[in-house]
Amino acid sequence: MILMNKLIVAAAASIWAACAQAEMIEHSMGVTDVPDAPVRIVVLTNEGTEALLALGITPVGAATSWIGDPWYDHIADSMSETQPLGKETGINLELLAVLQPDLILANKQRHEEIYQQLSAIAPTVVSEKLRGDWRVNFELYARTLGLTDEGAEILADFDGRTASLAEALGDDLKQEISVIRFLPGHIRIYQRDSFSGFILNKVGFARPEIQAVDEFAMRVGKESIPDMDGDRIFHFTWEAGDGEGLAARDEALADPLWQTLSAVQSGNVTEVSDPIWNTAGGIIAANLMLDDIARLFDVSE
């Protein structure tokens, strides 16, 4: 603890001395003076990492991916110079302070309790939520970095892709898409205020009635398998840890109730990537999810 406090004081002194020019950024934890053109940026969420990479910035430090060693496969090549700082829920503050960042991007849902410590290390801007419309956080990060126009262009490109994909899908949009995730001990039925739910809604897909609501997800057991049906089912699995998620998936897929689902009987069940459809949660994954949809429905944008 003594070492960490010394590192925090030293880092704070050097960083705040460099902040002669700053912009006031309002965020979920208050207002922060952000230095003009920050260079040494630390990001503490996976979706934030994707935002930085999309904006052409490699963070000096970042929260490690939920799955990967230490990064998701789809970003690993871009992160070779980035220091892993631990999972979003277990950031190593001593290691972070050693990096002497001039800006930290954090999230209230994950880091509210350590906000004061983060702010003592460097100016810290905090997004609010980690679900649903991820573009809100993306816009905050772009504005914080002085890249509002560049960020708007990236989001406009994404919106253009969703519109083109919707046009190409045509009547396929009428299919009710069910989204399921298998985890140790339970199953989640995802709704519209989730990463995949937001994107499916933006493209224009129909959803089963219990999924077509502005909530995050339903946490259920195998007895709720009948509620998982749709015209098509996409499912993904929490694969980290000791394989309990994969075992839960296999058990559910072998359950007699699963075999009664209309999507199962018609052969319209597809396993997709947990990082892409759920856990990564950012602009890069969002575009890769659109790639998946176009491929799985055999359409061109």
C-alpha cells in the first residue's frame, strides 16, 4: 500500500504539471480537466479499448480481455505494446501508476469505488453503463480525446452498414431472433438492452415477445428452455475458467426440452462467438457481428 501511494503521488505530480491546457469533460462521476492531446492513455474496459483502437490510438495500458492471453484474438495484433492491467473488475493500481498515464478512461459500473484513486493518478473520465447502446460511451471517449469528428464518422459508417444490411436482408428481418448465453449454473436470455440486442434491434430484426423489451437479460435455468425459442436461435458460451460454461451448454443442448424447440427442429440454431456477440462490447466487435449476420444469412451489404 505504501508503494502504491508513493507511485500515485509521483504520477499525479508529473501528470498534473503537464496539464497546462485542458478541456472540461462532463462524465458520470463529475467533470474532469482533460489535457490537450493526451498521449499516454489507459483504458479500463474492453469496449473502451475497442473505441481507442478504432480511433487510431493504442493504449499504454488496458484491462485485459475476459477471454484471451491477455487479449481477444480479434484485437491481439494491435495490442502488442499495451501493458495488461488485470480484468475490468480487478485493476492493478500499482502497475497502472507506474505507466504514468496522462488520461484514464474508466466505467462507473466497474470502477466507482476506485475513482478517487484513479483520479489521483491522472485525469479520469468515467462512462456510465456497459450494456445496450455502446455508442454512448464511444462518443464520450471520442469527445474526451478531441476526436469528435473522427468518432462521428466511424459511427456513421456503422450506421450505414446496418442500413445496407437491413435492405439486403429484406423479409428475413421478420424472423424472430432468440439470443441465448450459457454460463456456469444458469442461462441468460438476452433482450434489447444488451450488446447483441441493441445491434439486432438497429438492423431491424424481430425478437420473441419476452426478448423484445428494453431490458438486459433474463437469468433462468433449464426449466425455461421453452422460453428460448424463436425462428432462429443464436447462442454463445462463457468459456473462461474451468469449462463449466461449456459443460452447461452441452447439458442444455442435450436436454429433451431443447429438442422440442421449433428452431432446433428446423435446423435454425447457430453457435456464435461470445466475445463478438457479447463480451468485447465495442465498435470492432459490433462490425464483426454485422459480418457474422451477413454471412449467416448469406447476403451482401
